[in-house]
Amino acid sequence: MEIKAEAVKMKMSAPVLAASSIEQRNHALELIASALEENKDSIFEANRIDMEFAETNGVAQAIRKRLKYDENKLRDSISGLLELKGLSDPIGTVLMNRQMDNGLVLKKISVPIGVIGVIFEARPDAMIQVASLCIKSGNCAILKGGKETANTNKVLFGIIKNAVVKAGLPEDCLLQAELHNEIDELLKCDQEVDLLIPRGSNNFVRYIMENTKIPVMGHSSGICHIYIDKDVNKEEALSIILDAKKSYPAACNAVETLLIHRDIASWFIPVLSEMLQNEGVKINGTEEVKEIIGKEIDVMQEDEFAKEYNDMEISIKIVSGVEEAVKHINYFGSHHTDCILTESDEAADYFIQMVDSAGVYRNCSTRFSDGYRYGFGAEVGISTGKLHARGPVGLDGLVTYKYVLNGSGHIVEDYTSGRKKFNHKDL
């Protein structure tokens, strides 16, 4: 398959999809949900083949966990589709309605971005989430999932594509790229593709950013921190830390570094380390941390804290207070999601104001950084950039806007000559 030729077709279909009714797009989501249930045996069989291949080829357990697509994940996918269906139409919203002069009215209206290429990790539910968000937001999408779920993704894409066509949407609005070399072809389609959203390792996202002229939205790593302040609720803190690390260590919103206030380090770190080690979490830390734990751990130097483990492993450092914690996070972090655990409003206010991240939390797990949990109807990714979209990217992040000006014979010369004057008024 020649990606560029297919992308040209998508470029031509983009205005048609953008003009489709919300009823058509919601109907497509309903059809996908029904088809997933009807074809679940085929999906599960394809996933079984992928899982066997992953096990045979020594894919890490943490990665294999996200490859698996079972009855529970099917239920979640269907629930997510129906929740997305219930969200309002992101297209056609009048963001500004301004009279420039009598009979000359300017509107700013939300519109789809156009053609989006999404390259995502080996996770079958990601195929459903990404495709459905693009459909709802009126965007054509080129979808490339990880090779480890090739069989599952092929079945899922076929189900989604059939449902979209059945709903009366353009046949060329969705395309699945299956081969690795098609990624490089996609990177060259800067005249046809409006936006790339890569999800994966730091090195992979960097490669995408450095090898295309297409605008890229996303994050290159997920180095999330939790700062444990001196005024902390111990039991609450231990529960939050365990959830943030253990519930899904391969996720980009899992905690990777713990920063602990020096005033509580002597009693909190022994309790913390015992909990983590009992749960199978490998601890790395400074020499100071090692001395408190009293056991052998890998000692980290100051310049080694920019680490994303994506596994049952964590870094620990002792800091003098919230100011040092903030400096550490802003320097070593990836500006994804960072949290403070404290009962002090003063410390929390400082942390929330000064940490420069897409998500800044107080007394809750970093794992909440997710489009589905935010009520976005899933997400296409999480952006750590500051332009256009930031944090979990749902429907709002997949639209832009255009200005529509309606007049009745108005010409600029009348205003530059002084014959007329602008009469700006918001309607």
C-alpha cells in the first residue's frame, strides 16, 4: 500500500467528513459498539495469537499485560464508545460572534483539524479509542498500532471501518498502516497530513519529531513525580504511591520518582521501602536514602533522575521542602503529571502554582491523568506541549477553528479612506 496515495484520498474526504451530521457520527459509534459485541470471538482469537507470539518472543510481562484484550476490556471499550456518543458535538461551535459594522459579521467556528496520523503502542483498546475520537471529532485518521498486536488490530480496524461506512461516512476517512516502513512513508506526507500524534518511547517520539515536517503533538516521556510533604497523611500517602506505581507500571502516568521531605524521611522511608519491596518494586535512590533503608539498593547520582522505568522500579530522593521538590520536578520531569501529598494548603498552593506540568495534583494518584477518567471519552494521547492542546487530548484537542466573515458588498477601501468606521460589537 502506498501511504501517500491513500493520504491524498483522505485529504479529499476530510471536508465531507467535517460536514457530516452529529447523528451520522454518533450512529457510527453505536454500530462499532454493537459490532464489537457481535464479533468478540474473532477479536479474542486474534488476541490469543498475539499473546502467544509475545510470550514466545520474551516480551516483558508489563507490556504483555496491556496487549491482552479480554471480556473486561471489551466491556470498557463499549462503555467508552457509548459515553463518547453522549458528549456534545465539538464541530460547529460558535466561539466568537462579532459585528464589525452594520451587515458585516465575523464568526469564529470550531472545525476538525483534517487528517491526523496516530502512531500508538501495542494496546488493542487504543485502536478503538483513537478511531472513535477521530470519528466523533470529524477527523480522517491514519492509524498505526504496535506490531505486537498486529492480528488483534487488523480485526478491530475491519470492524470499525465497516461500521463507519455503514453509517454513511466517507469510505476513505480511516486507514490502517500495518507495516513498520509505512511510518517513514507517513512522515513524508506533509502536504496531506495535518497532524501527527505519536505514542511510545522517548526515543521513538524523538525520531518522529526529528524526521517530519508535519506538526507533532504528544509527549516524549512520562517521568511523573510524587512529592511527600512533611504534613502528610501516612496511610493515605502509602495507598496513593502504591496505586501510582503498581496499578499499571507501563503507563506514561505511572509515578517514576518519589521526593520525600527531610523532616519525615527517617520514619517514612523505612515504611515506604518495606511496602514497595513487598510488592516487588525495585528501589533506586541516593546514598542518603540507602543509609535510611539499611539495605542494598542501586545508588543514584544527582544527574540520573531523568528516568522513565515503565516497570516495577522507582527512584527516591530526599529534599529539604516543597521549593526544592518543585525545582527538581521542573528540571528532571517531562511536564506530564506531578503530585504533592500534603495536608498543608500553603505547600499545596505553592506546588500547584510553581510546577510547570500538564497535570498538577494534590493527594491523589498520578494514574488519574487519562482522557477516559477526565470524562473526555478516552484520549488520543497526552500532550506536554503548551500550544493548542495540553494534558489528555480528547475531542477539544482534535478541533481547531476558522473565521467566517459575512458581508454585503463591504470593501476595505471604505474604512481606510475614512468613509466608514468599524463598529465592533459582540453579538
